[in-house]
Amino acid sequence: MPEEVRPEDSPKKALRGKMALAQVLLLDGTTLEVQLDRKAKGEELLEKVCDHLNLLERDYFGLIYEEKGDPRNWLELDKRISKYLKSDPWKLSFEVKFYPPDPSQLQEEITRYQLCLQIRNDILSEKLPCSFVTHAMLGSYLVQSELGDFCADEHTDPSYLANFKFSPHRTPELETKVMELHKTHKGQMPAEAELHYLENAKKLAMYGIDIHPAKDSEGVDINLGVCSTGLVVYRDKLRINRFAWPKILKISYKRNHFYVKIRPGEFEQYESTIGFKLPSHRAAKKLWKACVEHHTFFRLMTPESTAKPGLIPRLGSRFRYSGRTQYETKRLPIDRQQPQFMRSLSGPKLSSRSMEALGHHQANAADDSKDNKRHTMSHPPSRIPGIESSPGARKDKRPAGGVPVLPTEGIKKAKKEKADTNGVGANESDEEKENRQQKVDSLKEEPSDKKSKSKVS
């Protein structure tokens, strides 16, 4: 009697267990196919995509996947991809995750080009609303970047703009305006035109805003937006409130509710907590993660290290932002010539490319622990000097899920010291300034036993 072959022993099953095919939709509309180990983590796939695109400033970007009806979920790069994507092939999208407040500070031209593609897609999907004038201005810079200078012999009418996608609602009036503005950009190189594009796009109200639908305490529909500067509240497409990161003490979620604790104002004595209702527990956690990641990336020098598991299990979440911060990314040493690349700002290109796997990372043997309902930071991370205060001795009660965003004391003292510094010498004459400088020089020569009271956390 022939021996029965079990499914797990079949060669096809064994092959499926080792390798996986990932299909990544790029910002120019093409699809990149990557073969990688089924146990690979998200950072390995992102690294392969960035290698294909020749990107070094990689921490502004991320990978999006669809899960349980939610089309936009950021892949956690320090976790296995197979934890989130079960069916083959793995389908993801490569997008900008952290929009730089000042795109001119990006070191490489190719990074700015990818940001241009992302903004173009945001405009076409109406995620980034624009006025008629802004549509025309941004469209003219896209045309200048790809076509170059306006040529009266070739560009006799707006029909030469037919292949360019710069607005979700095109009209003959808009095309005529784009053509007129294109004439004024004569002499601009592609990189210069793209920089002008980004400088205009960053001024838009919804630039870099990650929107999350919610309800306020009265049950009114609102949108919560997470961005580089903090948390923004919108109602009927109008901004009604804004919580900057320095004013937020902690963020937390419990079930399907999201809480923001605000530090007291100048004439207030106690903190205030504002709650919002999200559609589900998953949505509340997603918003909480977005806040943690944006705060870490834009406000901290280095990410908070994950606490090592001890004998007693922690009740809080182990989720932490795992990449480089903007502070680290801006100081990334890049020693190479500007890479050459083809521009495709006229519209998405429907093609597919494949890339062989570059290697396999070792699998992580430890299984990820399940999330608990309470999420807290284990210890305060290092912070950027000049924007954070020293740790205070004041203690406050944390609600379940409390996550401290900034320390509570020292803000007023820092403002006062800054005001005193700015006010010195404002109305002094040249003789008075010289006398004051002599006093300062004499003080520098005297030894001092006093220690500085300024301490940066």
C-alpha cells in the first residue's frame, strides 16, 4: 500500500513556506516585484524598494497594506510581514510617511522628486485640496520639470498638456492658465522647478496631515489630523482646534476612545483631558500609533529604546517607532554625486518590474506578544536640546493607556530665559555695549563653583 503524502511534506508546500512574492506599487504608478524570505521583516522589503529607487533618505517613507477593510495601514518595519499579510502575493504601496515641514532641507534631489510624486498623487486623490490658482501653479512646475522651457513653435495650444495629470477636475480654463504660467518658468532646471513645486505645496493647509475620522464629546463628526507639529481637529473641512506637541502632556486610548491630556495654560492651574470617540478599538490604536510615530520622528533626537522583557510581563504595549528620527536623518552623511533618474511627472506609468532578492535576514525567534489595553512609556527618551524641558518632580495620575509626550515643567522658565536673552542690549549705545562686553570678559576669567541649573532631558 503506497505511503500517504501529507500536504506539509509536498515540495510545493515546502517552497511556499520559504519564499514569498511582494508586489509593491511605487509612486510613479509602476509595480515592483520582489522575492524575499517569508520570514522577512518589513525593514528588509523597504530596504529593497529603496535600493531599487536609489534612495538614501529612506526614513521619510513607508509601506502601506490593506487589512480588514481598512485600505491604509502602515507596515511595522521591525515585525514579520507575514504577521499582517496572509495571502500571496503580498500587495503593498510605497508612500511618504513623514512629510518634511521644509522640503528644501532634504539632501538629495531624488528624494524631493519622490515627494513631488506623493504630493501629485495626494492632489489627484483629493486628499490635498487646492484652489484653482494653486492647481495651475503646481501644474506649471510639473510641466517645466519634465518638458523644460516653453517652446512657442511646439506648444501652440494647451493640447501639449494632455498627458499631464495635475488636477482631479481639469477644465480648459485650468489648462490655459497652466500654459501661461509655464511660459514664466523659462530657464528653470528640473530640480529647481521641483523645489518651487514643493515650496508652494508645503503651504497648503492639508499638507502632510494624516486624517482619522472621529466624533467629539457631543457626537459631532470631526476629523483628527496628525502632522509634524501636533494634532489638529477639523469640522466640516475647517480647522477648529490645534494641539501642538509642546502643549500635549500625554496621549492614550482605551477601547474606542482616544484621549489627549493638555498642559495647563498661563492662567490655569490644572491639566485638561479631551476625549474623542473613534469608530473602533482598532481605529483608536491606529491613531495612537500615528501620534507616537510622528512625535518621535519630528521631536526626538533618537527613538525610545524598547524595554527588554523581564520576569514580570509588562502591561503596556511594546510598540515603538523603530526607524531614524528626522534629527538623525538630516545628519546622515551622504557622499555621492546626485543620482541620475528618469522623471515621470506627467502621470502614472502602467508597467511592472521585478527584482531578485538580495539576501535573507535571520528570522526572529521570539514571538510578538499580544497588545494589552494599557499602553505606557517605560522611561522618557532623549530629546532635542532647546525644545524640551528638564524632567520635573511633579507626579500626575495616568489614565489607562497614558503615554507622556513631553515633560511637564521648565517651559515657563525657558521662555523667561529666552526673553531675557533677547532683551539684552536692544537699546544700548555703542559705548554701553563696549562696557557691558568688558564686564562679561572679566566674569569669564573668574572661577565659578556654581553648577549650571539648566539640564536637558
